[in-house]
Amino acid sequence: MSFNSAEFLFFFPLVLLAYAVTFHRERWREVVLLLASYLFYMSWNWRYAGLLMLSTVVDYSVGRLIVRESRPEVRKIILVASLCSNLGMLCLFKYYNFFVELVGPATTAFGLDVSFLRHELLLPVGISFYTFQTMSYTIDLYRGEKVLEKDFLKFAVFVAFFPQLVAGPIVRAKLFLPQLHRVPMVTHERVQSGLLLVFRGLFKKVVIADLLGLLAVDKVFANPTAFSSWDLLIALYAYTFQIYYDFSGYSDIAIGLARILGFDLPQNFNRPYLSQSVREFWARWHISLSTWLRDYLYFSLGGNRVAPWRVRVNLMITMLLGGLWHGAALHFIAWGAYHGVLLMLASRKGDEVVLCGWWTTVRRQVVCFHLIVLGWLLFRVQDLPNLVQYVEGLAKNGMGTQFHGLFYMILGLAITLHIVPMERWKEIEAHFLRLPIPVQASMYAFLLVLYCGFTLESPSFIYFQF
């Protein structure tokens, strides 16, 4: 069940109804949220609900053990055991087959066949997100932060909260758990703004991201040799905006749904393609992941408090693991390494953004944007032959186009929406929210019918595979 599916159209109103009935009874309200979250997760594969519960039980128990224990060496052992449990489960399902395939050629040279070691287990949806979420809880407790949750039901809701369970934002315990200890803030204004976020996210996903993929991106990357250099270049730009609108659309829907239920989730995107440096890009793109990698990996390695060469090594390690987080494939590792190199170069020469003239700002934005675009090529290709075909096609395949005019309209819309100042969008949204409720409801109903027509064969969100 995806946010852009017909099933969710029936699921969420039923959840709202049960939530409204139990709203003033804290325990029942939390039971409704937990059951809804597990039903949502089990709609993909009911068997993997056990993994979600296992992760919940392990980190709840570890959290209580860490807080009760005063001996530093024992606390460290408990933390390591928790990390091994979480990362072991993640590695088994997500990376095990990848590493078996990686060592296969080497073992074959010695007459050994390790292909029998592969397993046929399906990758549990969202495992990278909720694993990082529970790990951050235990690490925070180990570091002395006051985030212990003694109520198992509340902790289970924190881990499984369905709006952000599958693809984030990755929520910290210190942000979400306190919200479970007070009556959720459900007001007329918050419901209105939440609905607006949901429909904005659906528009990003269904109208922009899916059409860019359908009209150009998917078929171009599937067979680069069949398209001209122009089409290959434009498809690469299109993928740059497809992945942004797909993922930021999911985040908008998740934040909007949570707001309707009375909860706040952190911002996950801030117009990243207007960044003036790669460092700034990572402060604007998938913010909940980039800050997680910074706080729990980069700083743990020493951050920038060490020698300059160590800082660069720390940056590279962080980005390599960030790339690997996205998937068990060499092209994701290459994408992480590419960004690691860019950040290492920036750390050597310094790339702090300072106030400057508009021309300098635009120039920096254009340069940074194209560096990001090149990185998305590594991210999107499936293997080295696919990359070679694409690069060769960019160099010599001519300038004709096979794309429909509608594609260029959608791409132009995607670019325009991204560069329009935020103040202008806030003015438009504020004006819409001042309209009479019947007018808003009519517009939402029209959009809902439109989305249903678009989403009959709509693909799932890109980040579901991570």
C-alpha cells in the first residue's frame, strides 16, 4: 500500500475515524496508531512485521539496560550488541547477496563456487529507515541524552509510525517521543495545512515525477543507444528532477499526514538544487539522513576536530557508507565516492557561501547543480555497461529528439516550481487556506479524481527500494 494507491484512499479515512473515536483516551489512541502502522507495513509482506517488532523489542530493552548500567565498559558492550543486532539484520537482508556476488569471481579463480550461499529473502520495505531510527535512539541514550522511553507502547508507535515508516523522514526520539506524552495538536489550521501538504506531495509525485519517468527517463536509461545525445542529456536533467519530486513528494505527504494526526515531523528537503556548494546541497537534500550520517558517523570518526587529512578520510568514509545505505550495488557506492571526492575538495579549499552579487550566486548555483546532475548519472545507471553506453551516447548520438511535447512542458514546470522564491509559494498557500472550506474541499475532490486517473498504473516511490 503506497500513498498514491487506491488502497490508501480507503485506509487513511478509516484510520482517521478510529483515531477520532479514541482520541481522548490515550492508550486506545496509541493502540489505533500502532495497529494502523502495522497494517500499513504488512500490506507489502505480512511476514516482515516480525522484523519490525524484533527491532522494537531489542532497542527498547537495550535502552533500559544502558540507562540502568553505570559501568562504562558494560554500557559499551550493550551498545555494541544493539548495533550488531540492527546492522546484522540490515546486512542479512540488504547486503548479504551483494557481498556473495562480489567475492564470487575471486573464489571462482580458486575453483570454489559460493553461489549456493545466496538466499532468496525479499528485502523488507523501509528497513534502512527504521533501523537507523532505532539505532539513533540507543546511541543517544549511550551518549547521555534524556530520551529514555519506559512505555513500550509509546516506543513501538515511535518506531512504526506509518506516515514516515517506509521512506522517512528519519525521526529522532527526542523530537517524536515527547509528542506522545501530550495530547496531539489537532486543530483546524493544522488539519488544513496538513491536507495542503498531502496534496502538494501527490502533485509532485503523480503529475511531475511519474510523468517525467514515463515519458522519458525510464525508457532512455533502459536503452541509451536508441536515443540521441540531446535526448540523453535532457533525460538526465529529467531524472534529476524526477528523483527530487518523487522523494520530496513522499516527505510532504508524510509530514502532512502526521500533522493531520497532530504530530510534527522534521523538514526533509529545502530546494536543494539552488545550493551554491555541494556541502550546502547536503544541508538541503534528504536532511534527516544527512544529519544522521553527520551526527552518528562523521562526528564519531572525529569529524573536523582532527588533522586535515583525517577530515578528508572521514568525509569519504561517511559518503561511501551513505551511498551503500541507498542500495547493495556498485553504482551506489560510486555515487557516494563521487560526493565524497567533491566534499574532500571543498574541505581543502573552503566553500563557505558568503553574501555576493546575484551573478556570482547564479554562477555558483549552476556549477553546483551540474555537479549534482553528473552524480545522479552514477546513481541511476544499473551497471558499468549501462554507464558506458550512456556516456558514449552523450558524446556521439546526434541532436534529434523522440520526446513528446508534454514531456518538455512537465520538465519546464518542474524547473519553474523549484526556482520560484519560497515567499511567493507561502503567499499562494496562505491565500488558498483563507478560501471557504467548501471551495477548498471542491478543489481537493477534483484533484483526487485527477490523481486517481493518473495513478491506475503509477509506480511506487523511488526510495521504497532503499
